[in-house]
Amino acid sequence: MSLLPRTAEEFSSADYWERFFKKRGERAFEWYGDYNKLCGILHKYIKLQDKVLVVGCGNSELSEQLYDVGYKHLTNIDISETVVAHMNQRNAERRPDLTFQQVDATQTPYEDASFQGALDKGTLDAVASEEEGALARRMITEVSRVLRVGGRYVCVTLAQESVIKLAVDHFVQLGCAVRLHCLQEERGKEEEDTFALPVFVLICTKFRQPMPTPILEMCIGDDGAPVRHTRVCELLSAVREYQGYSVLRKRLRTSTDPSSNLCLTLCDAKAGLPRYTLTVQDCPPGAKVPRPNQFAIFIVPRGSETAWLYSSTEGRRQLAASANFRRLVVVSMHRNQEYTDMQAVQSELSPVVMDLAPPGMPTNQQVPFLSVGGGLGWREEVSRGVSQLSGEYCVENVRGEDGELYRRLVFLSNISLVQSESRLVSSNTAASSHKKKNKKKTKAASTAVTLSAGVSVDSGFLCCAHHEVMVAGLSMLGVGTPQNKDDPVSVLLVGLGGGGLPQFLRNFVPNATVEVVELDPVVLEVAKEWFGFRPDDRLTVTLGDGLERICSLEKEGGHLFDVIMFDVDNKDSSLGMSCPPAGFVETPVLQKVFNLLTLRGLFILNLVCRDLVLRKNVLERVRSVFPTILSRKIAEEINEVLLCSREEKDAAHILPSMSQAAKNFQSMLSADRTKPKQRPHIDIAEMLENLKIE
């Protein structure tokens, strides 16, 4: 039968502890560690001559061991009559001056300021669940009362947030200095039945006068240098960080699970800002891995964190399989942090990542650090601001793994998603490179919009594959065919981003006019200032809600657009569909879209949906309105593009006809313009491969 309580509330029950110690008998019960684990901290903060109150002593050997090394002024109290009688009897001959008393720690008989120290090993944790923390408050209030000025409350605890916040808030209000030590198990010495959470020691020092600003410090280990925090919430955040790391470390020491995707963020000790994110990827059971290949660390180049290979579960599995190691830790570096070089990163991470090694790996085995090209990559922040609608954002330049320079817009509420991206070229040099894909393409120069700092946006280059598919989808209109060569194409696009897609349509699709609807005025300003977005009479922007604009246009009547595109993200990241917002694919809205299209009209939807049931429901709604739907999933992404025709097309002929339409469209795009070498970097036929009839 287990001797541990069934519920947390039982920790604070006197009846529970009576039963516990009667069952336990004479065997000592060492909550959170014995003297050998705690002596470094205890000797540092409690002097031999100090008069110490040991709160909730239980039948731990700690007081006896302290007595034996010279602490002769210990007063031990416990709520259990059984344990007090047992401990007095056990020490009557060998330690006659070591006293044990049955006392309720919330109402002791001792005078004010009668102790120089109070030692608590697990008692605060035990009573904190009772009466929503009221019992714990009464106990630490009593401890504060009996401590002298300069005295210390030394509490060994698991530092669960509600418990540690209660204690820290109390002692900070009294003007005490607060320091937390996180005790670390020696690597390879942990026991399977130890707590997954690390053990902390809370030290609260009583001052004569309250401090003008709180002293809040965190130390790692017995002798770790203290890191100062200015607010209680910062200290609690640091505690959570070490707890998360300890739980992850214990899980990884005991098992491998290729589907777990365990993830941990490590913060800068001084600033408290995120510095590294570590994701653990194990090989599947039975995988043939060379014996030496137990464990490796992969450093993701700066600027590549959002790439499918590093940011998705499927991508990391592919990366681990390619690396052929039993366990791969994928490490991403954070914005606003300085990293000197690969050697410095290795030195910083080595003491930490070794704790994440797979079970049974020798502690002295060399662990390789892997990277792309041997470098850290490059990132430069060029702007930062705040949108009332989307929160804080940054604009940054990054060097891609292809060696090209890119500019990105990232909303910091979702740093794993690049909101917009454009390729940059030198303002003094015409861009001659092209997008590197599996198939070789003809090189072509770009149309460039000059920005500051000597760089230009290559407006003929679409960074997002789903944008390329959306452009290629115009083939369904017959764009580029001899009979439609000079026909105008009217486009309504909901969602601006950096403006790359609408500018491409304006620049390269003859006779195209584009209206963009954008909800966030800050996004429009960012697009103009940092992405070279230039509206004109063929490219206009309407600021406002996309749904309201659609309703307003429908009321005006008439078939106004040849193409309506939805490329708008969902701000609620908790939903299974991140693009578009759910309201955009409700049947009444889809019917309004249908009504706004010309007879040959096309609705193009960028759909990003992880929830298969939700995706099925969306497709059913779209099918109820549009008679013909083609879909194209984007390789190595969650995005898929739906091409929805207002016309009912013959399923047997639609895909073959798309092939010829793609050739016509490509020929039109590749035709000479006013400046002969201004051509877009897009392969229409490739973008229309693998179309599926829904």
C-alpha cells in the first residue's frame, strides 16, 4: 500500500500524518533529499551557534545529522504526536539536548524574535493546499513572528507556483530579501523514483527596515552566482523555466518517443529573454542507427526557424532520419539575442544539452554539433513596431540557405509564422538569380522597387509557393489565350501582407486591376515603407474588414470581379484553421462571393487547416456554392489552394485543358515588356501540377 497521500489536501491533515508515521515505523522519510544533498546550502545560511526552529520535522534524520556536526540549538516541532514520541525516544541517549515537541506550526508558544533561523523541509508544500492557502499563510506569518532581525527562513520546496508565490509575496511585503536556489542532481546519479520537479531552497532574510525595492534572486546549484530580478513575476518565470527543463530531462533520461516532440525554451540568465528553443526528435523504434550515432545537436541557421524542415513535426522527423542519429536535438536561436559564432554557441549549450541525452548513453561520449554550412546564419532587424490589431511586429532581413537576401514581416505573437516575405537585391545590380527549385528554370532579370539602404524588392519573385499557385490559377480564366489576350482581369484580394502578390498581378498580368482589402492600417504602412508596395490606378487599397467590404459590394449589385482571392490569416491561433478566419468560409459569405463574380469568375482560397474534420466541413460548404473545385496542396507546408469556378466544368476534360492554358499563360508572362528583361520568376505548369478535383 502506498504511503503517499491520495490527494494534495491530505498533506495538511493531522490524521493523515498520524497514519503515515504509524505505517512508516522507524524508517526515516526524507522529503526532497537528505543531509548530503542539502548540507551545502544549510551550512551557507545557518550558523552553528544559531537557535533554529525546525518546522514539521517528521522522522527525518536531518536534525540528527545537523546536531552531530555541531548544530546544538535545534527545536523540532511536528503536528504528529506519534512522530514526536518516536523521535524523542530515538534520541534520548545519544542526543539528549535535541528536543522534539508536538506543536502546531500555525500557533506556536514561542516568544517574538526568539529564533535566528527557521528550517522547513517540505512542510510549506504540505500545508499549502489546505483552505486555499490560508493554513500556509498562518504558518509563515508565525515563522516571521518568531524570527529575529537578520534571521532566515530556509524552506526546502518543490516551488509549485501557487506555493512559492504565496511565500515570496508574504516575505516581500515584510521587506525581506528573497533568494531561491535550484538544486541540481548530478548527471547520471538520479534515481527513478525522485521527483520530476527540481528541489528548490527558498531563503528569506528578515531586515529591520523594509527594502525600498525588493531583493529577488535566483541561483543554480549551491554556489551559483545570483541573478537579480526586479519583480516577483520574473522570479516565478525563472522557476518555471527550470522546472520545465527538469521535467523534460527526466522524461528523456528514461524513454524515447519519436512522436513526443518535447520542446524547451532556454532564457538568457541576465535579461530573462528567450535565447534558445530546443526540440527533441527521436528515431522510430527499430530504426537502424550506427552504434556511435547516439546523440547530436543540430543548430538551425538564424532566419530559417520557420522553414518546414525545422518548424514542423514532419520536417524534423525527416531531418532526424537524414542525420541518422538515435536522438537529435534541434536548436533554434531567438531574435534580439547576440551570438558570436558556432564555437561560442557550442560552449554555451554543451552543459545543458548533455542532460537531454538518450537513456544509457555514456556520460563521456563526444556529442557532435551539426549545422548547415558550418555557420549560424544571419539576421538583421530593420524595424519594430506595434499594431493595435495584431500586436508587436518586426521587419527583418535574413540570409536564406540559398544565399539570397530576404525581408520578412513577423508578428511576435506567432514567431513561427512569417506573415510576408520578399526577396531583396542590390539597388545597383539587376537581379539575375531565380528561385531554386527541383526543376531547372531559365534565368531572368527582375522588376525591382528601390528601397532605402541600397536594396530593392524583386517584385517578380513570389516567396510563397501558395501565392504562385494562386497566380497560376488564373489559367482557369483562359488568361493568355488568343481569344482572351486583351480582356481585362479584375481581382479582389482580401489580405495585403507585404503586398507581393497584388504587385505581381499588377506588374505582370496585362490589363489586370486589383483591389486589396486590408483590415490593419499598420500593415499597409509597413508594406509601403519596407516592402516597396506602390498603389496606383490599377492597384488600390481599401482599409476595412474584408467581410464588410464583400457585403457592401454585393449590395451594390452586378458581377464585379473575375477573381476573388482570400489570403487572410486567423488571429486566433487556438483554432485548427489558421487561414482564413472561420467567418470567411461560412455559406452565406461564400454565396456573396459567388454573386460578385463574373460568369467566368474564379474564387481562390488559401486554406491552412490542421483539423481534418474542420477541413471537411469547409470543403462541404464550398461545394454547396461552387460547382467546380480544384485543390493543390503545397509541398512541405500546411497550405493548400482551392480554385473554385463559378462555371460547371467537365471533370474529364478540365485537367488536360489546364495544361494548355498553363502554356498560354506562361507565354504571356514571359513576353517582352517595355523593358525587355523584366520577367517574373514563376513556372505556371509546375504550379498546376498535382491538381485534384474535389
